[in-house]
Amino acid sequence: MENHLAKKDEECKIMKEEINLLRKEVDHLNKSLNSSQTLDDILSHQIPSLNKSSLGYVGEPSNINDASPDPLKNKDDLPREIYV
């Protein structure tokens, strides 16, 4: 009877260790998932680089394909304060 009880006690100890390992793994996966979710939230709230509304410029938003590498080439698109 004591031998049977010792065997069950050992099984219980092994299962408790396994539960602890699984909990650590779940915690690690939750942190990883949370970090990924946070990064997705940050990226979804980014403002496009051509959005100048916070600088006081009021105009139609330009398309990336319409942007010219030379800002003086499209003077009509720039606010007057920049090139005067």
C-alpha cells in the first residue's frame, strides 16, 4: 500500500512540474501575442509621411505617386511660406 501511495505521489509531482512548464509557455505565448497586437495597433495609427495637416498646411492630400522628388518643380502644390 505504501509503495502504491509513493508511486501516486511521484506521478502527482511530475504532473505539477508539467503544469508549471505549460503555464510558463502560455505566459510566454501571451506576451508574444500581446507584443504583436501592440505593434499592429501602432502601425495602424501611423500618419502618412505626406500628410502636412499638423503643420498648418490646408490642402488636398497628395498621392504618393504624384509627389515630385524636386519640391521646386511643383511650386503650386507648396504653401507660399516655403518658397517665398
